[in-house]
Amino acid sequence: MPETTTPATELASQYLAQVTGDLEANVKEQERINAEIASLQEQLAALQHDHSVLVNVQQALGISAAPAAPAAEPESAAVPSPRRKKAGAAPGGKQKAGKSAVAPRKRAAGKPAAKAADAAKSAQPTLVELIRRHLAEQKEPRSAAEISTALGQAHPDRDIAAKVVRVTLEGLVAKSQAERTKQGRSVFYAAPGSEPTTAPETEAQPEDADH
């Protein structure tokens, strides 16, 4: 009996040591993957922020917005379907016919939605058009901060930043589509051809406030 008990005890100890080692390796691997996920999330957040800034600059330059990247997701999501067909297809070919009929419908359903989203974006006036209309409606020059505030209140669904408004205004001045006047450290903009009006000192805002 003692001879039989001793090997069993040693075997149990070996299994215990192996399981303990595997658990430690598993925990370390989880920590490594969690760290990678956190790093990727930070990179994704930075890319999303850059994308938002670039879209605002694009609108400021009067360029129509390009189709958003998520519009391609329906087709990319349907790509794995043909791969699954190869793995699970029956010799008779019935499963191939069923799955091949489903995948095109997924792709076809995604395209109208993407077209509708693009049509909605193109229907909205660009920031350049909004600024030109606003200047045409004003009787006296306005600062970039005042224009940004007015447009933000008139279009709360759009993210209108003061920096982007100022860049757009300077672009309009360069194209002779707006006039630029300066009073002290304050800069004011008006529609072309309007009578120059000196802005009241109480409304003057330093250009630094637009930053």
C-alpha cells in the first residue's frame, strides 16, 4: 500500500504545479492583452479626434464631405460569409446555395443606407455658405467669435468651432468674398461691398479670444 500511495501523491503534486503554472501564464497573458486593448483604444480616440478636426477644416475650405468610413462596413461585414461556406458546405451543395443567397442581400441592404447618409450630408449647406449668408444679413462687421456664436445658436446640430470659422473667413477674404477690417487688436468681417462701419468699442473682442 505505501508503494502505491507515494507515486499517486507525486503525480498529484506534478498536476498541481502544472495547473498553477498555467494559471499564472493565463493571468499574465490577460494582462498583456488588456494593455494592448487600452493602447489601441487610445490610438482610436486620437484618430477619431483627428478625423473630426479634418472634417471641420474640409468644410471650412468649401469641399464637399467625403463618404464616412463606416459606410463600407456592410460589405466588409459580409466578407466572412464565403469563408464559412467553404468550412461548413455539404457535399450536395445545398448549404452553398443558401449562404451565397444571403450574403448579397446583406451587401445590397448596406448600400442604400450609405447613399441616404451621403445625400443627407450633401443637402446641408457648407460652412462657407452659412458664413456668407450670415455676413450678407448683417448691417455691420462682426468678429469671428460673434459669427461662430451666432451660427452655433442657429445650427445647434453642427459642431461649429471658432478656429474653423476664422480660417473660413480668412479664406473668403483671400477670394474677395468678404472684407476684413481691424480696430486695435480686434478683427471684424463683413460682406463684400458693404459700407465700412466702425464696430462699437464695447463689442470689440481681441482676436486672441477666438483661440
